[in-house]
Amino acid sequence: MENIGLIVMLLFGITFLGVLSNKYKFPFPIALVVSGVVISLVPGLPVITLQPDIVFLLFLPPLLYGAAWYTSWHEFRANIRPISLAAVGLVFFTTTLVAVAAHALIPGMSWPLGFLLGAIISPPDAVAATTVTRGLGLNPQLIAILEGESLVNDASGLIAYKYATVAVLAGNFVFWQAGLNFLLVVTGGVAIGLAIGAIMYFVHKRFICDPIIEVTLTLLTPFAAYLLAEHFHGSGVLAVVSSGLFLSFNSATILTHQSRIMSYAVWDVVVYVLNSLIFILIGLQLRSIMEGIKDYSKSELIFYGAVISAVVIVVRFVWVLPAALLPRLFSRRIRQTGSIDLRNSVVFGWAGMRGVVSMAAALSLPLLMPDGNPFPHRNLIIYLTFCVILSTLVLLGLTLPWVVRTLRIPAYSIAAEEYDARIKVVSDTIGYIEENMSQINGELLNNIKSKYEIKYERLQKTDLPAGYFGQTENQPVNIFNEFSQLQLDMIGVERQTLTRLHREGGASDEVLRKIERELDLEETRLRMEIYNG
């Protein structure tokens, strides 16, 4: 009970850190890894260690499912080539070179242990990448590649992690058997994930209309996909990713408006808490981990951490340019699709931050070997993983905005795309009214039609960046801002009146909550309408 209370208090502290992170525009993943260091330095805190299997099951399915849910299938499919090169080729390339460096550098680090370390720290983190790059105005294709890479490379890295762990535990490794099993594991995982996705699609579509039940099912789905795939010796990670992509793509048709609003809110909280919790756990274990590697001197540990981190960072840059140029060399179709902006390649190389998935994988290492001896170099591998996360988040994450500014990458604004989409939606709606609702009472028809005509007229007055509609000067992006702000001000007046009525007894709690919810939803819509990017 005391340990639970301690974790709750530390979660409060990290949540307050999140408040400061938002206020001062400091990337929250960096704040998390620093908080882990701070927690480890507080004297008297107990060491809390979860069973490795529990860590894997508790953290990975929801984190990977959440990342898959926010990944656009259209963008993923359109950029499948660069995503595959990075998420498979770069992961195994990094795993191999980290294994070579660890085997050569660290006494007693066998090849299987080296590959295990490489598999853990090879995949960049989706949350870290998107958080650090948010607001930098990067090309949406680059963002899509980073998000797709971070999603799929977790799967490839964790599959490599699984085989490396088996090699350490069994003491042998047969390459051709591993290659065959790899294909079976991948195929089985994807098939089971899609099957779970199809079943849940049918259940959501035909039987469910209650938002609480729907959101509960979205929380249970990743665990069902993971456990079922693992039971049949498939890749639980790929099953989670496959089901998440499938259901995310179909979410517009299977979830009600209430369910979508609730599910996004719930999933944001779940991912936030799990990210915070994993670094609390590493902070509470870091002191005992350091005790477990006290046979190494401080200078050796710093040297090992620095070298492995440098290998991880440099390997990504070594990979970027050949991966961008070689496909164009061998394919005329790729050459004809457009030119390469090497500045985006530099940003891609710089965005290789590691995060929570690597940390969860490291904490999931077995405690004991089959013969009862401690798992070799477990504490050292966890320490090196933490070093890589710390160095990539701090060194790369904090300097990425400076790199973008130095390279003078033109900021991309999504305002024009949003404008086109809004114009299309409003125009088609007006057309539908004119073609299909002529029989409706004249006053009612005029009222509903005028609503969309007003929207259309306001869109025509929207300010967009230079070059759209022939503007010659940069203008502030302003989509509905002035009119929407006036509506927000009026909602504030409505809230004041409602609060006064409630305090004076003129409105019951039930009436208050109903009208308050209507105002909340309307304010949410208006604030989304005001675009500041």
C-alpha cells in the first residue's frame, strides 16, 4: 500500500511537471527522462520492481495501439517505401552495429547480449518524435514518415528483441530457423491483428451504441490482440499495430460522435499516465541498477554510455542519405515523383529520439536464466538504454528546433488544405439542400440553407498564406477567427448566467450539467475552428 501511495504522489509530481512543460513550451518526453534521474537521486525511496512479463503486457499493447490509432493509413500507405526502409532496414542496421560496438567495447558482452541491447535501443519513439517536432511547421510527408517509422520499427525492434532474448536464454542461435520463424511470427501477428480488428469492427457496427461500452472495448482490444497472437506464437506487437491501424481507418463509421470525443480523451490520459509511470519505475529502480553495476568504474560507465549513444545517433545519419538516394538510382518511377530536399533528410536523421518503448523493453528483461543464475548484464543493459534515451532526447530533441531554423526549412501550413476541405464540405451540403429539400417549408429551408451560406461567405473572407489566391505578401492565417471569437465571448456570458441561476436555485444540478455540456461541446467546436498555425 505504501508503494502505491508513493507512485500516486510521484504521478502528481510528474503531472505538475507536465503543466510547467506546457506553460514554458518544454518537450514533455525530455521532462520525463529528467524526472527519472531526479527520482533516483531522492534518498530513502523504495525500490519497486515489477515482474518483466507484467511490464511488457501492461505498457506495450496500449502504447502501440494508441500510436497506431493516431497514424493515418492513407499517409502510411503513400509513404510505405521510406517507412519500410527506416522501420525494418534501419532498425536491423542499428541493432547490428550496436551489437558490434558493445561486443568489442564491453568485457563479457556476448554477441547475443549485444544484439539484445541493439534491438532494445534501435527503434525511435513515436511520442517523443511527434512531441518534439510539433509546431515546427515540418513537411507533412516527413511527419508521416517519422510517425510510420516509429510505429512499425517498434514491431521490428521488439521481434528482434524476442529472438535475441531466446538466444541468450537458450545459449544458441540457428540463423535459418530464426529467419523462417520470423516470417511465421510476422504473418501470424498481422493475420491475428486484422482478424481481431474485423471482429471488433463488426461488434462496434452492429451491436454497440453506448459510448462507455465502446470506449471500454477500445481499451481492451490491444490486450486481446496481443495475448491471442502470443498464445499462437505470432507477434503480439504486430497484432496490436495491425488491429489499431484497421480500426482507426474505420473509426468514422463504427464510433458514434460521443464515443469519438470520449475515446480520444480517455486514450490521451492513458498514454500520458503510462509514459509517466514507466519513468517513475525506472527512477525507483535506477539506484539498485547502479548498485548492480558497481563493478564498473564511473569513468567506464560514462564511456560505455557515451559510445553506445554516439553509435545510435551516428548510424541513423549514415543510413539516411543512401536510403534516400539508392531507390532513386534503381527506379525511374521514383526519380519522376519529385526531387529530394536534403534538409528534410537531415531533420529525419536528427529526429531519432528514443523513449518509452525502449525503456519498457529493457525493464522486461528476464530476472533469471533457466538454470537460476541472474540474467547476464541485465542492469548494465537497462543503464545503457537509459543513457541512450537521455542523450537522444536531450541532445537531439532540444537542438532540433535550432536545426530547422538553421537549415531555413520553409514552414508548412495546413491552412490551405483545411480551407479546401471546408469549402468542399459546405458547397456539397448547400448542393444537397437545393437538390433534395425543396419540399420543406420555405422558412425552415431558408434558415438551414442560410446557415451554410454564411459559412461559405466567411470562408471567402479567410486570410491564407502568400501564394494562395494570388496574394503577394504574407498574411496571418485567419479561419473564422473574428466571428468565432465573438461566439466564444457570448458563450462566456451564457456560462455566467447559468452559474448565477444554479447558485440562486433557479437551475438544478441536472439542468446545469446538461446545458453546461452543450456549451462545452460548442466551445470545443469553436476553438478547433480558430486555427493559429
